[in-house]
Amino acid sequence: MQTKEQIILGIDPGTNIMGYGVIQIKNNSISVLKMNVLKLDKQKTHIERLKDIFEGVTAIIEENHPDSVAIEEPFYGKNIQSMLKLGRAQGVAIAAAMHNNIPVYEYSPRKVKLAITGKGSASKEQLAAMLHHLAEFKEEHACLDATDAVGIAICHYLQCKYPSNEKSYSNWKTFLTKNSDRIIPQ
């Protein structure tokens, strides 16, 4: 299956450091065009940093012209304030993409790690190591926020290339009830 050429912007949102990675898919081959971070000034207020995120994402979009944006969903941690700030940062990045009429797709950190490494609980370092094999890139000591962003972009590509038709079931009883035709009588 030949995939048309496309550019995907991956974003690992953050309020201090926002990772981003731009990949190009050409003839089913993945190339990393750019990966870096936006370092947000800790001296600025949270609101000022949100403005910087919007402007930074807009500049990345204008420079790279992505066909789609893939962004990591916020996850619940121990600190609810951090989660709320992260959600705001994600929302502003999404707004920047939508302002530029680019479709946005969200992926959980676990889904990204599962898609790239085969293990949803993989470490950031394991993800980065696997990305070196999937998409050769020169940055030997790239920031993990940037490699996470590349992983998010590649996860989106893989989800589009190999869409999952699997249904989710909460337990065996539900599975058996909805798939009675698959039960072999004994």
C-alpha cells in the first residue's frame, strides 16, 4: 500500500518545555524533518506562556505546513494543578492548529508507547531508542520531550496506516456475550 506524501507535526505539550517533531511520510518511509523544543520563560506568568505556545505552534505550522497535528493527551498525575496547566497548554496548541485549519488528533502517552515500542509502560528512553530505528535522525542527544513529540507523530501515522477495528471489552463476560458466534461448543 502506497501512502501519499504527508507531513505530520507531533506535539508533546508542556508549560515549561513543549516538545515538537515534524515528520514526513514519503513512499511509506518516515523521515524526521525537525525536532526541537520550545523553552518557555519561567519568569513569565502562566497566561504569558500560553501566548508563547500559541505563537510558537503557529510559527512551526507556517514553516512546515503539516497536513495534520498529533498531540499527546494530558494524563492524570498526582498534582492536579500541574494537570490543569498542562491541559491549558494542550488546548492552546490545539487552538493554534485549528486556527490554521489543520486537523488535530490526540493520543494517550500509553498508546504512543505501545505503538512505537510494543509496551505501553515503556520509558521515555526506550521510546527514544526505538525511534532511532524507526526513523533515522541525527540528534544523538535529543531532548526527550522532542523525541516524545516525534513518537506522537509516528503513532498518528501508524494509526492511519493500520487502523484498529478492535472492539474494547471491559471483561470476559461482555466479550463472550457479544461474540457468541466465536464460542466452540464442547
